[in-house]
Amino acid sequence: MFIKLKLTDMVHEILKTKIKEGDIVVDATVGNGYDTVFLAKVVGKTGRVIGFDIQEKALNNTKDKLIRENLEGRVILIHDSHSNIDKYIKEPINGAMFNLGYLPQGDEKIITKAETSLEALRKTSSLLLPGGFITIISYWGHEGGIEEKESVEEFLSNLDTKKFITAKYNYLNREGCPPIVYFLQRM
């Protein structure tokens, strides 16, 4: 029997082993709220999720999902770019999730960009506690997507090997521009 596993499901399964109740985590691109809801459930009542998005539609979609799941008290939603994370978060965090590309069922002209995503990754990785993680799913099949993907790979490849472990998961037999997952963990 073949089980079709979406990349987001795979990332969630991995993160269930990394996130504990009470953790502080970031959803750097809340999108339609699926990762935010997942994170809010896993951090439990004593944890906190801080979610960022530049689109009010994304924040509203996420807020609606959180209310339906009775999780809104665990999440702070911020209408700003993930590149400004340092304006809002001063304490160390346990982890972060990034989905790079555009809002599904949204305006495909509003996309994440290499320069702001790299700034966000630099700032977020500096906030990580030892053992903390960042996951990045790059949906790169849009204008500017290749540049962003290559910038992310260069950034991750050049991180200090004494401080970070990085990895990449990608499909080998899918046509087009299949998404790529990157993992980063602080030593």
C-alpha cells in the first residue's frame, strides 16, 4: 500500500519529536494557518506561537482556524514581515517554520523574496536555543523562486558547522519545480 505523504505532513511528524509543551516557536509565514494550528497544539497550553505574515488575508484565515480549534490564546499574530522578527522577539526560541513562496489560493504576485527571507533566517537562527530547529519549505516554481531557493541553500551551506547542522530533502523524480525541505538545528 502506498501512502502519499505531503511535505508539510512529513515536517509535522518530525517536529512532533522536537517540540515540547511550553516551547516558544515561530511560524514565520502563517499563510492559511495550517502550520500555526499544528504548532499551537504541540506547544500546549503553556507554550507560545508567534506568527508573522505580510498579508492581512493570511492572518484572518489563521485567526479563524485558531478560533475554531480554541487555540487563539496560545498564538500571537503579527502583521509584518518575518525579516522584522527581532522587533518582536527578544527571548530565545525553540524553533521556527518557514514556507517560502506565495499564499495558496492568494495573490501569486505577493511572494517571499530572497533578501527578506535571508534576513529572517539570519535573525531567527540567532534566536535559537541549543537543540532548536528551523524548517523551510521552498515552493520555488514562481518568478523569483529560483533566486530565493539558491540564496537559502547558500546561507545554509555556509553556516558554522560547529554551531549548526543543516540538511535538505527533495524529490528526485517529480517534474517541474517540486518543493524542497531544508532543516537547520542549532548544536
